[in-house]
Amino acid sequence: MNAMERSFTDVFTDAQVTALVGEAAAAYAGSRQVLIEGYRVNGAQLLSPTRYRYARTGPELDGHKSGALARLVREHFGARLTAVTSSYNFYGVGDHIGIHRDAPDCRYAALIPLSRDLGPLDLYPHLAGCDGGELLKRIDNGAAGAPVRLPIPYGGVVVIQGSVLPHARPPATLPCAVATVCFG
């Protein structure tokens, strides 16, 4: 791994993960579907084919945003940032997010698995220097290259430079959920 991503194990206790899972399950009833067909360039950001559901977070995750998660970003990336957005993301079988970069205000994205079967995050560090147009051209031409598959450990956290590092959520093979917090 390089300075654009880092995986941390044993960040949360079983009780903390259980509380987050419970909060996410309660939020699911109010979740909204995201459905984007095709790729679009929006400045440096690349929007990609996407299908999943998301919901607002509650006090359980909010308590970790300024605590453990902010400390991880500060200690391992040297950045003093604040959480700018957070959500619970739900993936049904086949749900996915294509190759993309996060919005510019999401300098670091922290992903917390809420399912043991979340599957890896696909990273494309060799495309980090491409602007949105070049990235789209490579995807359209089938020249995006092979991803680096980064496991997201249950009870742990993966932190990536979301607005710099192109990444994707491959199609889910089982229903799963993840909490996402963006720091900017």
C-alpha cells in the first residue's frame, strides 16, 4: 500500500460494530436509491455507473467521526480535517459503484464494514494522475488496467484519499453494508 490508502484492523470492538450495524439497520427504512447510468465528468471528479442505497447516519457513527476516525486520519496521513459527510451505504446483489473519484471536499474517505462479506474495494493508483477526461477515455477504451483489490477488514477501517485515488465498489455478491465518512 502507499500513502493514498491504508487498512486498519481491530479499530472497533464487537460491541461498537454491533451498535453501528443496529443504527444502520434502523436507518435502512429511510434509505434512498442512487442510480446513475454511464460515466460523466464533473471537473476533476468522475461520476460512474452506480446502483446502491444510502441513509443518513445517527449518533452512534457521529460519535466516532471526531474520535477514532479523525485520529486515524491525523496520525497516519498527517492531516487535521473534519468530517464533511457520512452515510450508511447498502448494497444488494449486483449493486456497485464504478471507477470514480470522490468530490474534492472528500480528501480522505473512511470505510467501515458493517457486514463480514463486504468484499474488497478496487483501487486504481496507476490512474491517480489522470484528470476526469483522461480517466473517462481510459475507461471507455478498456485501458483502465487491473485494480489493486483492498480487503476491508470487519471491525476495522480502510482510509483512502478519495478525491485523488480512483476506486470502485465491485458488484456485490451478497447483500452488505458499509459506513462511509468523508474528511475534508
